[in-house]
Amino acid sequence: MPRISTPSPRKWQRFSAVNASLHLSIPDLRKSAFTIFQAGIAAADPYQAVKHCLLAENDTFQIPLNESGYDQTVHWTKIHLIAFGKAACPMIKAAIDSIPTHLIGHAIAVTNYENVKPVAGVNVIGSGHPLPDEAGLNATRLCAKVAQDAKQDELVLVLVSGGGSALIPYPVDSVTLQDKICTTDLLLASGASINQVNCVRKHLSQLKGGGLARLIAPADCHALILSDVIGDDLSAIASGPTVPDETTFDDAIGILKGKDIWHEVSPNVRNYLESGRQGKAKETAKPDDACFAKTSRTLIGSNTLSVKAIMKAAQAQGFDALLYSDSLCGEARDEAEKLVHFALTRANKAGNRPIAILAGGETTVTLKGNGRGGRNQEMALAFALNAKEQKLPGNWVFLSGGTDGHDGPTDAAGGMVDSGTIQRMLKSDVNPSALLDNNDSYSALKTSEDLLMTGATGTNVADLQILLIQP
């Protein structure tokens, strides 16, 4: 993960004193918003998260099997490593740096192309995201072989981070990769939530929904999980390859029908899901599956921790920090409008004190146009439009960004708009409302120079929203 520097406490204190006496300009607020966002990303550092969980002493290796401490009894003859997700490389490097060399067996990491980095002793493979590709399918076959070849008295340490659902596609035999890609594409365009998308993907996969744990048995399995899912439902993160799945074939069919895309998915998908509902195909792994007797897991990072970090960073910079939501969800443009109304109320009560209104979560976008963008860019553009219409007072800056450095199928992490954004667009003969209606927030924000560009961060714990207001 790129090194992300944050101001020292001394600098923060000095900035706080400035805030108390000066009226913050828009450039001041933009700089502060980006610094606060960086603090949220730093709190999700996947390398440190894994290192904190692993203990090597006297040529032995231990992992925390529960909150009470480290396992003291199991001595594995070999430890195999399987990492997948946007943070796979730093996570597996932390494991390699922690485990005694003589214990390490196979080691494979699958991540999105931009996050591929060489790790000594590890087979690192790039894969498609947000839509799966053939490279991901081939990489997943290698992961499955490592899992199946693991023996009793050995451990498979699984390192899971966001993006894993797309990065490790392993469709059931009667469904092609292209079938699964089209199904995922339709779900994403329909505005389906991440849980709904994953429910369908689990029921078309040999690995998700506890499938990996089934392959690993009878070896031991432990997963270290970096959560990109709001509420930290472990069965939803990367579609829960080592976690019991409570959803059913009937649920998957209901989601596709509810989003009115049942007849748009391929016949292979419909036929397989129908056969599963009739009991002719194997369900995902349920809590009583025998494989879970030797499977455990630890949550090592989440959006909640990053929200706490941006709260602390905002306060340290002298802002009166308010938590708007730590589980923000819903249609991006609708949530932007709600946030503007909330901000109006708070700004009118703030006096001259600068305030920070903060949130974390994962909104959705229902595609109705053919433009480019992502949920964070759409939320930023919608906020700017609503703030202008509702006459949000004072200087303000709103940042909405993905902690992985990517927002939708674009090179931007999101958007950072301010009280001059809409005017800049209009001066460039851009109609921001029309672009929003066409789901073309990327073009709008590019025109006003309000795209949030960070590059790949090497982690992924969903999104952060930062609204700074100088009344």
C-alpha cells in the first residue's frame, strides 16, 4: 500500500488554533478534506492489520482463534497462504514476514491489475474487477488446487479483502464465465445492493458461500478478513468463501425477479438456479456443514475503524465533528439530497465555528443513462447541485471517495466538490443536471476539476464521506 502521510499531532494543534481565529477559504477546506480522507485510508492499512494478528515465537506460529487470545495447542506441519481481494498483496506480505520460513507451503495472491505488486515467495496474479475475466478464472483454479491439496494437520490461512467476489470467479460447471459476467453486470446496473449481488454470485459459484472451506477440509482453515461491507457481515465480504451462507437458491431467484432482470440473464443461469430450488443442485455451505468444524476467522479491519479515524482527524484539525452515519446506504443522489438538508440545519446552528459532517458506507446507483461515473462521483455531483439549489451557506467542501482509490469503472476514487463547483461547470457550457441524469458524473466533475484522484490504495473498506463547512 502506498505510504500515506498524515499531519503530526503538533501540526494538527497548530491548524486547530488557526481554525479558531480565521475564516477558512475553499482551498483550506479542500486541503483539510483530503488530509482527513487519507487518515481514513491509513486506518485500513492491510499490512499492519495482518501483522497485528499473527504471533511467531520460538520457531512456532499462532493465530488468534477468538477474542480471548492466541491458539496455544495446534502445531501445523505446513501453512499454505491464499489471498484474494484488493489488499491481497500487502496482506500476504505481512503473513510471509510473520510466519517461520520452514512452515510456509504454497502461497498465492489474486488482486486487481492495478494493485499487483511482486512479493517474494508468492505467486501474484492479476484479475478482472469489477467484472471477472479469464485470468481470474485461471487464478481461482490454482487457489482451488492449493485448497484441495492441503492435508490434515496443515493450515490454509486465507487472507480476504474487498473485491474478492469478482477477482476469484469459479462458476459451477453448467454456467460459463461469460454467463456470470453478464449476470453481475445486470445486477450492478439494476442498483442491487452488495448483499443482493453476492447472494446471486454465491449460488453460481463453487468457491463462494463457504465453498472454499469445503475444499480446504480436512485441513484447518483460518481467514483474516478486511471488511468492505457495512455492518461487517462476514458472509458478504468477497461473498463469504470461508463463511456459512444462510441464503438460498430461492433468494437468488427472488433478487433477479425483483430487479426485473430474470429474463435478461442467460438460460444457463436460470436453469441452474431453478434446479437448485428443486433440490437438484448442491446448496451453499450452511452453518451445520462439517467443514466448519475446522474453520475459524478473524475480522481485522473495517469501514467502522476508518470512520473513527476521520472523526479523530477532523477534530484534531479544529472542526466540530459530527457523525452523520456509519452505515450510509441507499441511492447516491437521494442520500446527497438528505445530507444537504441535514447540513443546512447544522450550519445554521454553528455560529462561526467550522464543522465537519462525516459518514461511511456504500450507496448504490441505478443506471438510467449511458455516461461514466461511480456512486461516489454521482453523490458528489448530486450534492453540489442540491447545495446550490438549497443555498447551503458559507464556504463548504464535500468529498465522497472509495477507500480503494476506484469508483465504478473509472480512474477516479470519487469526487470533491465545493461551493463553486456548479458555477465552474456552467462557465464551461456544461449542464450538470443533464449529466447527472445520464449517469455521467465523471464528465461533469472532470470539467470542474473536481475528480478525486488517489490511484490504487492497496486497501478497501468501502466509502467515506467528508463535508466541511465554514459558516
